[in-house]
Amino acid sequence: MTAPAVPMTQQREREGLMDWMMTVDHKKIGILYLVSAFAFFIVGGIEALLMRTQLGTPNNTFLSGEVYNQIFTMHGTTMIFLAIMPLSVGFGNYIVPIMIGARDMAFPRLNALSYWLFLFGGIFMYLSFVTGGAPNAGWFSYAPLTETQFSPTHGMDYWVLGLQMLGISSLAGSINFIVTILNLRAPGMNFNRLPLFVWMTLVTSFLLIFAFPSVTVAITLLFFDRQLGTNFYLARQGGDPLLWQHLFWFFGHPEVYIMILPAMGIVSEVLPTFSRKPIFGYTFVAYSGVAIGFLGFTVWAHHMFAVGMPPAVNAAFSLSSMLIGVPTGVKIFNWIGTIWGGNIRLSTAMLFALGFIAMFIIGGISGIFLASPPVDYQITDTYFVVAHLHYVLFGGSILGLFAGAYYWFPKMTGRFLNESLGKINFWLVLIGFNLTFLPMHWLGAEGMPRRIYTYHAGFGWDFLNLIQTIGAFTIALGVLVFVYNLAISLRAGKPASSDPWDGATLEWQTSSPPPAYNFAVLPTVNSRRPFWDAKHGGHEQDSMPKVPAGMPHDEILVHGQEHAFHMPSPSIYPLVLAFGIFVAMFGFLYMHDLPPLGPLPINPLVILLGVVILFYAVFNWQNEVSAGK
Amino acid sequence: MEHSVSHSAHEHEMGSLGVDTKKLGMWTFLGSEVMLFTALIATYLVFRGKSVAGPTPQEAFADVTIVAFNTLVLLCSSLTMVLAHEGVERGDRKRFFAFILATAALGALFLSVQVYEYTKLINVEGMGLGVNLFSASFFTLTGFHGAHVSIGVLLLLITALRGWRQGFTKEFPLGVEMIGLYWHFVDLVWVVIFTLVYLLR
């Protein structure tokens, strides 16, 4: 081994809030993502509790219909765009560069910009609650319900412009992941050795860059309809509400895989570790993820079976939708094969991963039901659909993310989460989850429509709805236990070594938490389980050349025996740039509302102010780069 | 554009894929842009013939001379962009500045002609965002493209300014090449738009 490297820092370390605002370290940005997204998850959860309280008893007046509409719209929007996606991005940010043996993401400042745009986008959407009403047309925002005639408040405008910010954030983040994973791999880390979480993050990023532009166009057209008097979605002017549905679901269905694939990646890391076996059928697990990604672009119209497309079209989309069951099934069999005969440790992370498999299978099977147009005609827009989507998104994504939290918390903090509390957390969430969502299958089959804010007594829905409400509060209790666990473990959790689970991938090779530069000497990879082999000598060292300090692009300055390398300097300008966009969005939002201030029209001035801030940030950002920082 | 992980002693930062990191980022971005314009063009095509009121594309685009001229302008700007990049690779300052400014000027000329065309369409043909679907989807599509050209012109001018103030640093040719990728992409999109919107009216 060569002598340890020392990082060259060009600026003194900043502390406290400024440090977090200026950070370009992928690990800190990862933590920012995780903390903010978890906060949004709590808010989305509170919205769910409000809905369940309203629906717990028939003819309830706890929430009015209008408020209920806002709450369920923001619940969906929050959980999808502000919780599950950024939680996955948070783990990806923290773990992916370490897993591939890199020192940071490819574009650290762009990474910071992605985070700040996400945060400002989320705040922007939530400001609508205090400025005259949140969006209220569902997270899918079907036209013409979203047109000014039916949604006269600014709620939809907040939704559109907030989503634009989240879109730029996701696009920038995905480009960063793709370039990082393709180009910053350590020597020997070829595609057949990439950890599966990295594989799934790569597929997810490709899905995002190809799917998101579709909804960008959809919401731009909607905004033009609302603010500039066009008629894209207004049938009476020849426009077509179905255009919205096609553009939206062309994004919306890949989005489903954007949310589930990272969780599948996490599970594919957790199961082998706690079964003390390599993943069963690595190539199948990796390439079935790629197959899901490709097929994900061919199924969007299965969300639209009931709108009256020709039978041949419905049949084609039904076929492609069912086809997705094949690579998904391949993954499930491989996971079962992984734990089969393994030396299983039922840690909390493992419990959540096993819970993921079980719940995801139920969600997958109800998905096959919905992929069949005749069945879909019967149960579309009922609670059956709500049951299905929560089994894959909560039973799938969220349980997978919990597994990731228990698995990687020791790496991120140097302390374990409490395992006893973890098990209470797991069982409360799992039991509460099934109490909440299993009865929805029956209610849906009996015809209870989704998105209604109340129902009459005597339909036979009362008992199951009450059970669901009890279940929802049980989930909430489980999440509270998790929050408590976080709080006590951060301060007084059992100290964790650098390799607390006897892991196989590179993140366990560096300290817990890792230093800013991740690895003093970047690793050379000889197998799919580089760290396992280093510990247990499982793999013959092949003829890979040893590269002393990292990848070719690392600047290596030799000072005696020490290797030095540059780490990117912190910068405030990603935050400033995101803030500029945030300001400009208000100008667009109130395009027609604000009265002119004397002779000066206010809105163009607000937009101008935002653009000036934006250019100021770009200019200084560029200068910092030119100055070689 | 972006500040990459480490400043390299090498001219290009060849990563594990064998491609420069920043260039790979630009290609990925353009991949996403393809989908953006696909959605916009699809919207325009879906609404073809669906307008309930005039004017129609046949009336508005009866004479495409001026747009054909504009297409020529943009195509020429791709040529000058290539020559500017060649100039910077050779270290030929005169050649570089002449051609990058020519590229920016051609871009600006394209935008001016587009503004003239818009004014004519609005004032003479009676088009407007709220007039009919054809107008709305036409202005949205070409407006998005025009915005891309505007950003391109701005980037070209900034690049020229950087080359003027800081000289040809080691990373400079790569910056020029990346602007070039973007510029050719925007040009290519225009060829598709010109064909589908104006020629196949």
C-alpha cells in the first residue's frame, strides 16, 4: 500500500449553518436530502392522518370537501416528489460515490444546486396553503379540472411552477448520477462489478432524464392555458384533455419505477449482507432492472384504459404492462434465492427488506389485476387502485428506504440505530400498513370510489374504514418510534465500527462516518465483492494494475511520501442560484394579479429581480471555477 | 460550465468510460433535451387540423422564403461553429474569435428574423396564443426553440469574452467544444421543425 493521502483544502473549514449552506460534499448533500425529505414525509404523513380521520366514520365533517381535495392532492404530490424520490436521491448521493470508489459526484456544485432547487420547490408548493389555497386536483392534475374555470385559485399555479423547479432539480441530479456512475468508477470497477444499488440508481437516472421532459411540456402547456389564454386542454376550442393524460403518464409511469428501483437496489444490498451470501443471479437482478426501465416507457396508457381508447390499443398496453411482471418476478425469485440456505441474521434492516419482498409481491399481483382492461373497467377509480399503489409505494419503496436507513445509519453517523426499538418500529409499521391498506382491496371491489371526502352510513363500508383509520395511526406510531430511535441513537447509540455488518461493498472499507475525501487511497476492484474478498480472501487477485492514488483524473502531487489531491471548495452560489429561480417563480405566478406600483408593473420587476439574482450567482460561480477553486 | 471533482493536470478528464466527464454531462443533458422537443413537436402534430378557427398553416405559411433563409442562416452558423472550434484547437486566436463571433452574429440574425416573422404572423395573419390551437402550439414550439437559440448566443458571447480575458487556458477548448455540441443540437432541432412545421404544412 502507498502512503496515505492528504487532502488539500483551499479554504478553512466553515462551521455550523454556513457549512451546510455552502457544502458541495456529496455526503453532506445526501444528509441534507435525507433530512429534508424525511421532514416532508412527516408532513405528507400528517396529511394522510387528516384524511383517515375524516374517513374513519361516515358522514364526517372533520374536513370540508374542498380542504380534503387540497389535502389528498398535497399528500400524493408530497410523498412522490418531496419524500420518496429525494429519500432515494439522498441515499444515492451518500452511498453511490463511495460504492464505486470515487471521492465525490462528478459535478459537486451542480449536486448542491439540485438539492437547493428541490428544497425551494417543496417550500414553494407548500406556501400555497397560506396564500389562498393549495392545489386541489390530485397529484395527476387531470385537465380540464385544472383549468382556471374549475380551479380558480392559484393552487394549480403553485403546483405547476413548484414542479418545474423539482424537474430542473431532478434533471440536474440525474445527469450527475449518470456521469458519476459511468465515469468515476475506481479502477477495476467495471459494469459487471457495480453494486446493485448503483445499477438501480443508474437506471433510475436514465428514466428521469427521458421521462421528465414530457411532464415539463405538459405543465408548461397547462400554465399557458391558465395564464396566457391558450386552449391546449379545452375541448370546446378543439383542444384535447387526453393530451394531458398522455404527456403526464408518459412521465408518470416511468416515475413509478423511479420510485421503486432505488428501493429494490437497497434490498439487493441488504439481503446478501444479512444472509452472508452473494446475491443470487447478479446479472439477472441487474439486467432485469434495465428491462423494467425500458418496458416502463411502453406501458403508460394502462392508466387510461377507461378513457375510451380503441380495444387494440388497450390490448397492446395491457400486454406490455403484464410483461413487466416478468423482470419483476425474476428479481423476486433472485431475492428468495439469495436468502435461501443463507446464514440469516434478522436485524431490523433485514426485517424491512423481507417485509419489502412480501408487501411488494401483494402489490405486484394487484397490479396484474389492473393491467387487464376488463378488470380495470370494474375497479378503476376505486379504493382497489389506492390499495395497489400503496402496496408498491409504501410496502415497496418506503419499507426499502427504512431498510436502507437501518443499514447505512452506522456508516453515516458511526453509531447503530437501536435494534430493539427498530423491531418495534418494523412491526408497528408492517401491521399498521396492512390494517390500513389491505381492507382497501375489499372496499374497492365493493365499489367505494377513491378521492371522495365522505360517504353515507349503510353501504357496509363503515367497519373497514374505521379499521383503516386505526391502521394509519398505528403506522404513525411506528414512525414516531423511528424518530425517537433517531434522536437517541444520534446521541447515545452503540458505536459502530467501519464495517458493522460484515459487508461486501466498498462503503464498508472506509471509516464510519467516512472522511470528506472518502478514501485516502482509492481502492482497486477485482470482483463484485471487493471488500469481502479483501477481508476473507475469497477471490484470487487478478492481473489488475495497481493505481496508486485513484483515478486518472485525480491530480496527484507528490510531496515526499504523501499524495495530495484537490477536493472541491464549498460555494454559496448554488443556493443563491436556486433562490433566484424561486424569486422569479413568484413573478410568473402572479402574472395577472399584482397591481402596478405607480407607473411600474410589479410582476416583470419580480421576475427581473429573480433573473438578476440568478445571473449574479452564475457569474460568481463561473469566477470561482475560473479562479481554480 | 460545471466545476468538476478535481482540476486536472490533463487537458481532458478522461473518466472510467474513456470520455471526458463534462462532455458526458453535456451529452446526457442533450439526451433529455431530445425528449423535451419530442413532446413539443408531438403536441404540434397532434393538433394539426384540429383548430376550430383560422388561420391555418396553409394560409400562414403560404410563402416560406423568409423561413428558408433563416434555416440557411442557422445551418451556416453550425459551419462557423465548427471553424471556431478548429481555431481554438489549433491555437489560432484570430480564426477563433472571428468565427465564434460570426456564430453568435448568425444566431442573433436568426432570432431577429424570427421576431420579424412573429410580428408578421400576428399582425398580418392574425395569429396569437389564444387564437387557435395551431397558433398556440406553433408559438410554443418555435418559442422554446428560440429560447434555446437565445441562451446559445449568450453562451457563445460569454465564451468569447472568457477567451479574450483569460486567454486559451487548458480547459478552454473543451468549453468551446461543449458549446458547439449544444449549438449543433439546437440547429438540428430546427431542421426537424422546419421540415415538419413549414414544409409539410
